[in-house]
Amino acid sequence: MKPELIYKQTYQESQKHLNRLKSGFNALKTRGFLPLDEEKINSILEDDFTLAILDQIVYRFSKLQDSLSKLIKSYLYMKGENVENLTMIDILHKLEKLDLGIGTSY
């Protein structure tokens, strides 16, 4: 599959996960659970519906991370970079060297 097509599909996938994350956080905010604290977390753990919202947030965050990794790799492929056997940290370093505004300080 062409890198351009992979990039487009992965971008759309990332947007879907991001929108679902926003929806989950909005649902928590609407129910008065944000900002989170120990008492609110304990309340969430006792309410199956709100716990399902939190599960959705965790799931979508994980999926968004995966999608962003694919998105970055496909972008670099489009730019002619070979990142097939690189770790994610090496890929981020490559982005930084290309001066794409992504830092790796943690």
C-alpha cells in the first residue's frame, strides 16, 4: 500500500480516536467528575456507566498512540526516510533532526 494512502487512512483513524476521547472527557466533565481527585475516582469506580466512560478514555488513548505512531512512520516514508526497523524513540529523534518541531525531552 502506498505511504500516502496509509497516511490518509491513519490520519482519519487518529481523528476518530481523538473525537471519542474528547467525547469521553466531556461526559466526565458534564457529570462533574473533572478535575479528577481521589473522591471522584472512588465514585467513578462504584458507577458502572461512568466507569465505562473511563474505560473508553483509556482504550481510545491507547489506540490514538498506536495511530500516531503509524501516522509518523507513514509521513517519514512519504519524505523518503526508511524507518522500518527503527524504534519509536529513534523515529522521534529522526523527526527532531528533520526540524519538524517535535522534541524528545522527557
